[in-house]
Amino acid sequence: MFLLQSTPKVDLSKLRFEKLSRESDTTALDCTDEDGSDPFGLQVFIRDEALTYQAEKLGVTYLVFQDFDLVGFVTVSMTCVISSHP
């Protein structure tokens, strides 16, 4: 799990998950550092790439709300590990 340093304490019992859709408003979510940089590409991903990623069936993104406040997102993606050993 990745938490931004500026993340306030989250009450887990109040979390609600909503699948990202074209109607989702992610403008309140700021994943940048204090200097405005996006070293992990999270802001670019949620703003520009997550819906395409989902449409291509590479993963599903869920927005995380505490009450009515958007506090984060998670993308679930499947992969496999191929072993050459029996």
C-alpha cells in the first residue's frame, strides 16, 4: 500500500469503494508532491490513463471515499509468474 506523506488519518470503517467510470470526478485527488512533481506518475495515471487501462482489461481502478471525500484510489491488476521448474 502506498500512502502519500500528506495523507490524513483515515477511518477504515468509513471507507467506500466505487469503480472508476467516465462519470467519476477525480479532480479533488492530488497525488503530487509538495513541489508539484509526480515522481510515481500517479496523477497522470488517474487523470489520463486509468480508464484506458480499464477498457483494455489490464486492471480495474476503484476510487476510495471516506464519507463523501475522495481519499485515494487502488488499481487491481492480474498477472502470472511462469516457472521453468516443475
